[in-house]
Amino acid sequence: MSLLKWLSGSKTKANRDHSTESTGSSYNPRTRFKSELTQSSLLPDSDPECASYSGCSVIHEDDPASDIKGAYEKVLQNKGPFQPKDIKFEVNKNRSFLISWYDLYPWLEYSPTSQAAYCYSCRAFPSLTNKACRGQHIEPAFVNVGFKNWPKAIRSFNKHQSSIPHKESTVKIAGLKSTVIVGDVTVQVNKQYSIEVENNRLYFNCLLDSLLYCCRQGIAVRGHREDDNSLNKEYMGKDVLQSIIRDIQDSKFFSIVVDETQDLAKHEQVAICIRYVSKLFITHEVFLGFYRTDKTDGETLVNLIKQFLQTNNLSIQNIRGQYYDGAASMRGSYTGVQARIRSENKFAIYVHCYAYILNLCLVDLSKQSSFVRNTFGTLQTLYSFMGASSKRNSVFEKILSTSSINVSQKTKLKSLSDTRWNCRIEAINSVINTLPVIVQTLQNISDNDVNYGSEANNLLNCILNFEFIFCLFLLKTVLEQTNILSKYLQSPSINYALVKEMSIKTYDSLQDLRSDESFNKCWESSQDLVKNNGFLPPKLPRNRKISYKKLGGGHVFPEFHDEKSYYRISIYFPVLDIVMKEIKDRFNENDLSILNSLMETLTNESPSQSSIQECSLPQKFAASYATVFKCNNCGINENIYNEDPKTKDLNINMAMVTAMVNVGQGFSQMDEICATLNMPNMCNRTYQNVHNDVYHHMYDLAWNEIEAAGKEEAKLAIEMGEVDLQGRPKIAVITDGVWSKRSYKRNYNTSSGVACIVGQRTKKILFIGIRNKYCCICHRSSTLGIESKDHICFKNWNSPSTAMEADIIVEGFKNSLDMHNLIYNRMIGMC
């Protein structure tokens, strides 16, 4: 800009006044140049007026000699170098200016007035001497004097063209023209800023659209990294979680849903969900996060759940329901998660997922029926074979496009899911719809593929088998019925009152299929598909035999007279029987009586008395119980017991545990007995507490009886005169012992043994002892390498098992005087 000001300031006042008068107004050459430049090229040709210049005495306005420093305005006016051609050039030193030099040097211009050549660029922007020019000065011959030395023209022109001042002038002209068109630096910066603003607005709109979509779909807004050092992680997660926790705390009671899974890094993680009902009686089921764990045993998972509840200020006592899968660590009756939580909160009812139960029914079907197992195996192998290669898949799609099959149908091959059996009906339907195309595809691969042709041929033989096709239609029929129940059981609005009814209807629909009419439909559908596509017809399997010389030898399969009877008796009816049996047995696993009674009590205006009694009696958790009633107005509490708590008789719990101990049974057997009698049982913790009381009572009673037997033996010995010199009675005793398991020859490795000393006269026990080499709590702690918790340890023997009985009897003899003041002078040993 300083150079432009310098050039503008070099004009004389007269010239400025002349310019103003010629235009009649304030002259703005940049505006004029910009408008003219839009109608012409960026580098215009020489001025057309120069062509008509004939050397008249009138000086042309663009003549370089007329205005030495007027080239700058010519640039602003989009005028090029002044290059007249139709004139007579002056001869100097037998040489003259050549017109061809205009083409060789576009910057060259000629003045007819001074008969000299000038540089258009250097006249417009004469460079000053500076360090960048390395001391080179502008050449006056090309700026204001004019060049006339024609014999040295080429050499001088080349030297000037390669000089730094000339190059700078050329660059400045190009920059000036670009500035007029595009604008100066300020304009360009503002324009770039406007572009960035517009792009940022577009980006922001995309971000808002993505955020709204995630909000509508319930998708967490998070970055690609979630560690503590990440600046792009989820910021609102904690706030959202705390908001959900507050809603759960307001509703007070909730149910917990826990399931474990493995992530892509092969780490075990536990998913925790909470189901609760808001004050508006709206059911919510919310996911609260994944939690990594190294173990999946019951104790570890319970500790994780407790830690989660404690962290979020939720009480384990407010749990009213718990749902887990069928793993032993989750549903175990003794050490499972549900048992451990119920030991702390007896109201936390465990419910095994009915959708998972239905899935287990179908899994058992696959395990028990080899026909079903082989069919699903073939389907999975087919999907894996076709999907493993894009080339094989393209062959399938090409044949499908040329076939008469309606592409709108479900024609894409589906994978088999291990946990979602309703997905398997889609896989079966896709194979049935495209079976002819699949056969053609496998035939094509078998004939043309060198590497995988044998696999395609083996798979083709399995598919063309009538047994496979019949099982497809049979499984389609069965899964269509169970899929209806499966979708209902996975509905968020599931009603437990209708679960049993839905399972019964599914069972009845499967029962209706177990008829000759339904079998004939399945048989005809299979036959039609085989006949229409030229597949292999059905045939009886080879009847294998076992040699009659062996026990039970003969035919393995019964004799069938035709193929239809074989498929009806060996495949169709057994598959239906297995499914119906599994549904009937497994759907009785969950006890719904409390849930159904609770729903009837809450929703009906006049619930039945049995439902009210079912909801109010906690005898579901103990044989002896009490119902507590509290008045919200006066605050009085009233307890109603199922038996008199002040009775001196043996209470129900103590009587039941004592009976189980006397017959050598435990809690599991008592639970089975109570279930058989349709009577509520106590929980395991209550059983253990009562069992400890029974143990102490029996222990005291046993030693009282032993002391009484010793006194009776002493009395009889004194009466018979069998005493020593000090007057101490001498008696004969009988000794015997037993191990906890039988041992033969050299296999004496029993873990416990017992022996006793019996008085010969009274036949009553005088001493009893036990030797135990094993403690389950100590053994478990030693295996895990942890310190055992405080417990009553019954391990008291580390020597060989064969010495247990003798050690007990020796101990009894040593303690005879201290216990009974008796001398055992004779011993009768039992063999």
C-alpha cells in the first residue's frame, strides 16, 4: 500500500486536475477497471487503437512518452502495453525495432513519439533499490528514457526480463489485478471468516440433529474414549444417573435385574437394571450400567450388587423382586445370588425369566432329539458356508435374481441365535423360501470351485435329504406356536396373571398339532416341495441290529412298513411330546401364587379371602410366623401368631428340624417334603439357626443320659460287690465303632468315624467319641488361599483312618474315673 501511495503521490497537481475535469466527477479508476475486467480476459491483448495509429502528429494518449508514470492507470483501466504495428520504425545504427519482438516480450511497448522502447511492467511499478534486489537498480532506459540501441536489443531485453526489479513489477501487476477482482486482504479475510461461520452453522445443525436423534432413541451421548483423562467423554451421564436414582428412591420399592456377559476384550461384566413403579403407577425399567468382575460365583456377584446399591443409596431391604438367568451361581438354592439376598431380605421374591425358560424348553428339544439337532446344525453350516465368501454369496444372489422367487419375501439367509430362538423361525422360513436357489448355488459351487467344491457337495447331500426338509416344516410349525408366547413374554407390559394362561394355550395348541391330520399337512408340504424341485424322495433308514449273542440283541428300531409311519412315530410325535413336556414342567418352576394374589388384591374391588390371606401371610418364608398390623392413626402394633409364642411345647420350627435331624436328613429334603405336602417351608438361614438350637439341646440331653447311665452301672456293681480296694466300682463294658463309609482291603480313607463304650449290665452308653478329618469351611479357605472365617470347626483328627476307633476307646478308658468314677476292668469288643 505504501508503494501505491507513493505512485499516486508522484502525480502532479495539474495531472490530477486534468483527470478530474475529463471525467466530470471524481475519478475512480479501480471501479472502472473492475467493471471492464469482467468483460475481458485477465491478460488482454494490446490496445486495438494502436493498430490504427498511423504516425500522425497527434500524440496517442497511451503513448509511453506522453506520460512516463501513466502505466499504473493503464493497469487499473485494464489496458495492456502500447504496441503499435502499422507505423514506420526509425532506423538507428542500421537497425530498427522489429514487430516480432512484441510476441517474444509481451511486456514490451513502443513510443512513436520518442522512437524508443519501454517496459510496461516497470513503468507501472518501478522497483526501488533494496536488499531483495541485491543492489540492482531500475533501468531508466526501460522506464522513462527509452531504449534505442537496436543492435543490442535482444541481449538487453533478455537481461532486463531476468532482472529482479522487472520480476517484482510483473508480480505486482498480477497482484493488483487479483486484488481488484477478489478484493484486498481485509476483504478476503472477511470472506473466509464468513465461509467458516457458514460451515460452523452447518456443523452445529448436524450436531443438534444427532443429539435430538440420540435423545429420542434413548442413546447415550458419549465420546470415543471414556477414561478419566478424556475431554470427549460423557458429561451428562452422572446427572442422568442421579436423576434416575432419585426417582427410584421416591418410589422406595424396586426389583433388580442382573445378568452377566462377556465383552469383546474377553472381560466378564455384569449388567444391572432396576424395575420400579413411579407414584403415577407407571412402570419403569432402567439400565444403570456395566460393572466388571473377575469372578461369577454367587458370593462375588452378591458383593457387587451390595456395593452398587450402597453407592447409589439404595437399600437391599427395599428389594421386592429379583430376576436372574438359570445359572447355578444365580438361582442356586443355597449359595446362589437369589438365596443370599433372600437370606437378608425375605421379601425379595426370585423369578426366573419366563422367556429364558421357554428358550430352555427349545434347547432341551434340540438336545433330546437328534433329528432337530442335525437340522439346526445343517442350517448353521449353510449360513456359515455362504456368508464366509462374498464370491459364493454373489453366486447365490445372481441365481436368486434370475429365479421366479418373489424377492420381497424373506430370502436372506439368517444365522441361528443361541439365546433368541424366535430368530430361528426366520432362518427356517428363509431356507424354505429359497431352497431351490440354495440347491442350484451349491451345485454351481460344487462343479466350479476347486477349493470348496467338496464342502458344497457334502452340504448339498444333507439338504437334499427328505429328513432335513420334513424337519424344516415340522420345526416351522412348532416354532410358530412358541414364537407367539415368546414375543408376549418379552413385552414390557407383561402381565403375570396371563403368563400361566398363555403357557396353557401354547400347550393346548401343541396338543392339537399332535394328530394325524396335522401330521398329514406337514407331510404333504414336504412332499410337494420335494416333487416340484426333483429332490430325493423319503426312504426308510437301515434297521441296525445287535448280535443275538449279546444281552438284549435284536432290532434297534421297530419295524416300519412305510416311510410315512416312520416319520410320524419316530420324528413328528416325539418332537411335540418333548416340547409339551418341557413347557409343562418348566413353567411351573416359578411360584406365581403370591404375584397373582397380590395383583388381585390391588386391582379388584372385592378380592377373594384366599388372595388376601396369601398376600398377608409371610409363612412362605417360615413354618412358624407372625403377622404384624400397625395403625397409622394411633400407632398401636398388634401381632398375630400362627401358634402361641408362650407355649412350653415344642414349636413348629423346632419340631420340624428335630425330626429331620433324627432321620439324618437336611434342609433340602425338608423343602421337598413341604412341597409335597403343599405347605410353606422356612428359609435356609432360619433352618440353620434352629438347627444350632437343636444341636445344643441334643448335646446337653445326651451327656445327661450318659451321666445317668454311669450312676446306674456303679449302683449295680456295688450291689454285686465288684469294687476295688478303694471302693470304686468295677464293670465290664462293650466297645464298638463305625466309619462314615465302607472300606475294603487297603482302601481305608474315610473322613470320619465314631466309637462308643456301653455298659454290659444296663446296655446304655457310657462314652461316645467322634474323629473327623474334614471341615468344609477350612477346606474351602485352604483351596482359595484365604483366611477362614470364625466358625465351629469339627476337624480333630489328622492320623490314619484305621486308628480312629482305637483312639476313641482309649480316650473313654482314660476318662472313666473322671466321668463316672468307674473302672473298666473287662472289655468286650465287637467285630
